[in-house]
Amino acid sequence: MTIPVYAVLQAAPPQSMFVFLVATVIKMLIFFTIYMIGIAMLTLAERKISAWMQDRHGPNRVGKGWLQPAADGLKNIMKEETYPDAAYTPIFILAPAMAFIPALVTWAVIPFGAPWDSPWGRIELALAPLPIGFLFILALSSLGIYGIVLAGWSSNNKYSLLGGLRSSAQMVSYEIAMGMSTIPVLMLAGNVSLNQVVERQSTIAPLSWNAATCTIAWLIFLIAAFAETNRLPFDLPEAESELITGYHTEYSAMKFSMFFIAEYGNMVTASALMATLFFGGWDLPFTTWDNLAPHTGVKTLLTTLFFFAKILFFVFFYMWIRWTLPRFRYDQLMALGWKLLLPTALTYIVIMASAILGLQIAGFGPASWQYNGALFGLNVLLVLLLFFVLDRGRIVSPSYSRLDPRHLERLRAVTAARTAHQASAQARS
Amino acid sequence: MAIGVKVLERPIEQTSYLRATLNGMRLTLKHMFQEKVTWQYPEQKWPLSPRWRGTHRMLTTEDGKAKCVACGLCPTVCPANCIKLVPGEDEKGNRYPLVFEIDEFRCIFCGYCQEVCPEEAIHVGRHYENSEYSREGFVYDLERLMAQTHPVCEMWDPADPKGE
């Protein structure tokens, strides 16, 4: 199979440089504003949702609660910034920005709406629709860890350092599972361009959405995304009870706030990726109206809104999980990543590749009902297998269940013998 | 080491992580729509017991004078020594307090002063929201005690121990 490099390069329609520049600047301005305000509002949403889930009201004082993020921001800017004596100042200052920038830059390649055929030429609703979109995301999401690791290291504080170490171990482990889980998606799309991924899912949505045709990949991606963004139940780098909030122990005022912004930024980015890769991106379900020409402004607006609705749902899902599950133990975290997610992802790649090949040999096109239906059926089967056969105290296990039952019996016999021995020794003395 | 750990035989539903997670998520979602338990304090206040002992109040006679006759029982009974009383006498021989101060910081709100008062003049009240910019502000003089308007504490009645 020859890769149509030339066609991919020509995919961007010709338009004048001036229109391109102006459109990009406008897109960046609008997007950045919405993104930053959105993140601020998400801190409020998190507090509200956590409150509701705990039968409380949440912040409702500053402007009925709506101005709470502004008040928090103002407070954080006014606060005194402290620099620990032993900290390595340049990196200490740089780290919060390094945590945030990758999350923001990742957004450059995510298409967030249907393209718009404006009077000045076609405008893509992505800041920089790169043909290598997905590889760019993989490259950048690995950078996100540096902010946290460097913050932990430069603070010169043992708890911060432990937090940084944990985050590096955790992120490296889950990065692999995350990358592996997306391979079936790329196999289905036949391309790493995110536009192509969205296009492939739009054929007979929602059956052709990758959440239906690559369900296991989606589940793995979901779990890995939680670990990548350091959200509960994988927030070991900042475990309050053990590490005094880990890598940002020494940070104060706006620099501390930057880590929060980074966390929410990462969350939004991960949600957007999940929506793009598995939930059809900006695609409206049950219709192909939005995917076909003419690409009017109405379509662009509707699809963009729908994309943001999807993102908000996943952000809510993140918060929902956060206030439901307790934190993992460190060995459970590692076992889950290396011993469950990675093998599952690898096996799944093989299964999906065989299925796709089989369907191609059988002569079903990727846009046909049979093709997507067959994949959906296969995934339902695999999910049932995962839920009802694999998951019997094995996915996340307490420490004793890793012991062989006979081994456990032996250990108990040893303990019993020792207790009896001690008792008799006491009785003698 | 896992020696001596009590191992429970749990049903599959409890050892299954994914299903337990889904159960937990159902629970938290249910709570999202349940009635909130928070009391919105400054707007919404918890009802006080009729026997609540709070800020003091000096009751007055109909012509606006303090009922106090400066008998000296309340400073005597006060376990915290927070009442300062200097008695005075007018030309008709009626006793009245020249100085009557209660240090609300020292007070332990035992209510003995109200219990001991023969004239039912000094009372502890059903009121608790006090704030001042200085410690001196918490020494309430007679005028201030008379100016309080909150309802007073109902003493415990031995004949009606449950307050019915």
C-alpha cells in the first residue's frame, strides 16, 4: 500500500496567505479566551459538583458563586510569593509554566468544528490542522510530565521530590498504555491526521464512533488519561496524606494556581482527545448533514457547540470519578498499568487488526453497516468478557489475593506456629 | 507481610472492581440530586433552645430603669468572677447599681446570675452573635445590658423537667 503523501500535503485547500494569517490569529484569540475562562469556570464546576455529591451547596457567596474563580484569581495574584532558600530558582519559576504549556499547545491540532467555507475561502476549525496531528499530540503529552518532575526536583524538598518521582513513574507507565490503546483507532482511520479520524467516525454515527467500534481501547484510554492528568484515583504525585500535596508543596500564590490551571487544562485536553478519538469529534450523531458540503456557518457553529458539549460531559465524568473513587495504592497503580492495561491493549491491537483484515477480505467497506456492526458486536463480547470473567478481584487486587491460596495457607500455618510458640514461651517465664 | 491478615470470602460483585466502581458512581450521582443538608448560616439560623444561655440582658421597669437592686448576689454566685457591681442608694433609700459590668469574655454562661437574682433583673439571653474590635468592647456596662432586646433564657423548671 502506498502512502499518499502528496495528497495529504495537498489536503489543505489553497487560500491566500493573508486570509490564513488573519483567520489563524482570530481563531487563536477566540480560542485562548474561551479556554482560559473555561478553565476558570471549571474550578468552580469542580467545587460545585463535589459539593452536590456531598449534599452541600458549594460556593454561592461571590456573585451567587459565579464570580468565585475571579475572586480566587485576584486573591492568588495579591498573595505573597515565597521562594524556599534551597530551591533552584530558575527551574522553580519555570516549572508551573512547563506544566501548563503542553496542555495548551496540544489543542493546536484538535479539530473542534466542521470546516467553514467562508466568503474568503475554506477555514479549518483547528488552530493548526497538521497532517501528523496525532503524533504531535503523543509527542507533546509526554512533555507535560516535565513541569511536575522539575517542580518536585527544584523545590529541594523530600516530599516534593517523591511526588515528582511518582508522577514520572506513573506517567511513563500509562503513556505506553495510552499510546497502545489508540492504535486500533488509527488502524480504523488509516491515518494519523485527526481530521481523518473524525471523518472516518462520521459515516454512520454513532455506530461508527470509535467508542462503539473500539470500546476496549476507549476504556484503556480513559483510565490512562486519568493517570496522565494526575486526577483521582491516580493522584499519587500529590497525595495529601502521604506527601503533603507532593510536587507543589513549596509553591504559593499564582505559581500554585498555575498548577491548578495546568491540571484543568490537561483535563480539558484529555477530554477533547477522548471526544475526538472515540466520540466522533465534532460530528453530530444520526445525521451526515454536518459532514457534507456546503459547509455553512450554521453547521460550523452547531458542530463546535456539540464538540464542547462532549468535552464538558467528559470533564464532568472526570469530576464524577474523582469524588467517587479513593486513591490507589502505589503497587496497585503500577500493577494496573503494566500487568493489565498494557497486555490488554496489545492483545486488543491484535484482535482488532485481525477483525479489520477479516472484514476487508469479506468485502465490507469501512462505511458499511456490516463493518461497523460486526466490530460493535465484537466489542460488546470483549467488554462482557472483561467485566464478568477477567474482573474478579484481579484488575485491582488487595495485596493478599496475589498470593497463591496454598502459599497463603502455609503462611498462616507459620504464623499460628509462631504465636503458639510465643504463648508457650510466655507461659514458661 | 500479609501474615495474619483476615481474608474475607466476598461475593463476586464486591471483588469485581469495575462493577463496584459503577455502583459507587451511581451512588454519587444519586447524591447530586438529593436535598442539601447545609444551613446557609447568616440567612438561615438554627433554632435555639428556649433554655439557651447566651449574651446577658438587664430587664427594666416600666419607667425605663434597671430592675437591679444591687443586692450583690450575682457577683457572689458568679463562678467566673465576671460581674462587677458597685451599689448606690438614692434619697428615698432605694438601692440601685452605680456600676454594673459583665465581662462577656470571662463569663462561662452558667446562668447562675439569672437563677440567683431575686428581682429577675439580670438574665442570660437566647443570643450568640457578638463581635467587637477590641477586648474592652466585651465588657458590657449597665446601659448596654439594658439596651439588649433579644429573648431571655427560660430557666429549667423542676416541676416541668422536660419543658413541656
